[in-house]
Amino acid sequence: MFPRHALQTVEQALARQAAVALIGPHQVGETALALTIAETTGSLYLDLELPQKRAKLADPTLFLSAYEDRLVILDEIHRVPELFQILRGLIDQSRRRRRRTGRFLVLGSASMDLLRQSGESLAGRIEYVDLAPLNCLEAAPNSAALNRLWLREGFPDSLLATSDADSLVWR
């Protein structure tokens, strides 16, 4: 795992806003960053690509209300688009109880859909953090690593490939 400078940006956004959407290109490391946050904060992490995790949200209001005191990370949220309206109500409920920030971190590989869906439902309740590919400060502690970054681009799997040929196939 590469240390991401965006980690601090996400943490600051969670301290300011009830919901934060982590957006970026496919395979740029959104999930890895979210899991890092989950490990350090005791958050609830749900990968909504998995049917058994989506099943936990059969009654999303009841389930998510039980975690009002924790950050809930909803990965692949675009799989359950109706959730955005429910999050709005839960955020408003939490605000009335004086919990104004750090309720939800949402991720979705379909960034444009995520922006549209969340923007319609969570206006004034969400902040967006764009996670770009790895940059030279994150991935290139020396000149050899910098050359590899330029050749393989800033996607973690491309950088970590066992050979330049494997990296090219990945890209």
C-alpha cells in the first residue's frame, strides 16, 4: 500500500461534513484508502458489490441507525442508488442530535453516476474528494521509482506489477 496524501484530505472533509464521497478513476485506490480509514477509526465498512452486504440493508434506516455513533463506509454505493435518499434522512436526524460530521464515506467506481446521484439527494450534506493516481511524492522515493512511475503511470496495480510487460497488460 502506498501512503496517500489524500488520506488527510478525506479525514479533514469528514471533520467538516456529514458525508464525504471519494471519487476518482477506476483502480486508483479508493477502497484501499477507505480501508485504511476503517482500520484507524473503527468504522463499519460495507462492500455493496457483495450480495450478503447489500442484504444487510434490507431495512437501511433501521440498520444504519444502529451505527449512528460510527463512520459508515459504503463502497460501490452506485449498486444501491435508492440509498442516497435514506442517507439524507439519517444525516438530518443525526444533525438534530448534534452529530453533524463524519457519518458516511461513500465510494463508487462509477464516479459520474455517484456525483449525479449524491448531488441530487445530499446537497449541502456531502463533500467530494477526488483521488487521483499516485503522484511522485507518494510513489517515487528515489530516481528509480520515479522512472518506474513515469513508465507505468500512477495506478497502484500497474506500479506493483512484477514486470514492465505485466504493467503494460494491466494498463
